[in-house]
Amino acid sequence: MNLQKIFNWLLLLFALFIIFQILRKIFGGSWGLEELVTALLVMNLGATLALHSRLIAVHLKIHKIDVKLSEHLGWHKGQERKNS
């Protein structure tokens, strides 16, 4: 299990805990408003970081495909292949 999956599971558990606390607040108890808002902000930050890491991974995959496609099209045009 890689670090990204562990982070996503922890974020999901944290989100479920916050939902539980919100429901407890609605029905008369638990955390104060400031604690709930802070927890929601931390969850939002974690979700943003998780999304950003996924976007970086997708960008790297697209870049690999772009390089391979450029080399292939260059071969059709008769250009030499770059050794990198």
C-alpha cells in the first residue's frame, strides 16, 4: 500500500469522524462551532492536497505520452530520434 492510499484512507476516516461530530452537534452536543469549522478547514486542506497529488500524477503520464507521440511523429517526418 503506497503513501497516497494511506493518506486517502486517513482523510476518509477523518471526514467520517467530522460528519459524526456534525450530527452530534445538530442533535445537541459535542464540539463547539469553532472546533467544527477548524476540522472542516483541515479536511478541505487535506482533500486539496490529495487532489493536487493526483493531478501531478496525471500530468506526468500525459507528458510521457506526449514525448512518445512526438518521437513517433518525428519518425514519420524522417527526423532523427533524440536520445535523452
